[in-house]
Amino acid sequence: MLTLALPKGRLAEESMEILVKKNWLKDLPSPNSKELAYEEKSGKVKLLFVRSQDVPTYVEEKAADCGFIGFDILREGSFDLIQALDVEIGKCRLSLASKPEFIFTGASGKIRVATKYPNLTREFFFSKGISCEIIKLYGSIELAPLCGLSDCIVDLVSTGETLRANGLKEIEVIMHSTARLVFNRSSLYQKRKEALELISDISR
């Protein structure tokens, strides 16, 4: 049996759809269930539902053998994981956004940036030769430039509707992201048969 960590929310739902389609899941947890761990009756997989930012830690520390996680989170952290597959779900982009009057190119002085991706943000601004002050937030990132907390934000964008609803515009795409199937190194070796079977089935 493989223990698989899934990020709570939409990505977990899309991940389970793949597992059902590839015959790794026969039964799904109840939509109203508050269970954080679910063992499938066929005995092929056990699912752990965790915060998206915690999936790499669960896999790296071998609390889970593998997991589905966004490439943005993998790039943000320094995780010792095997990236087996791009499963091509959870498509989004990490973008710089702000109010329409914000001038990014040629900006003088240090720019204040609100984000939950400090490492990728610093890397981006450094590549542009622009100094920035990172303001780390965990939610409602779009609010920061509206109330003067920051000059701009770096956040995930899917449709762009939230930005538009708050009067913000997308200035530049920093990176595109999709979900990846990642493995703990020792699990990939110790459960090689099951791991390779999962990789093969999902990649078809």
C-alpha cells in the first residue's frame, strides 16, 4: 500500500479523479467527511489530506510515500524529493500584480511586495536588478496594495477574476505551475513495484 498526501481543496478533488480513472481508487471519501486520513477498501492507497504547503514535508519525512503538489511550492522550498511526473492538473501561474498606476520598470527605491512566496519573489526581483522588501502574508494577498501595506503582490493566478474584482492588474508572469507527483527517496526504493505501477498508470 502507498500512502499518498493530497493538498486539501480543488487539487485533492482533481487528484482523486485521476486515481479513480486509473483504478487506484474504487471508493471516495464522503464529500462531507472531516477525515484527514482515508484508507481505500481495495488496500492500494491510503490518502492523507493536508495543507498544500505541508505536502512536501509529509513526503520528505516519510509520513507519506508520495504526494501531489504544485510546482510553485516545490520551487519555493528546498525539498529532497523525487519528481516523478507532471500530472498536468491545478494549472495556474505565479504573477506580479498591483494597482493599474503602479510602475514596475524603472521603479526607484525599494519596492514592498506582499507574498507567501518569499524565495521565488526575491529571485524574480533580483533577476531584474530591483531591490524589494518582502512582506509575508498567508491569505488575502490582494488586500495588501489596496490598504497601503505593499506596493504590489506576487501570488498565484488562475482565472484572474480575484485580481480584477479588487481593481488589480497582472503585470508579469513569473512562472507557470502544474501539480507534480513526488516521492520520498527511500519509499521509491522500498516500494518500487507499487511506485512504478502508479507512475506508469498515471502517465498513460
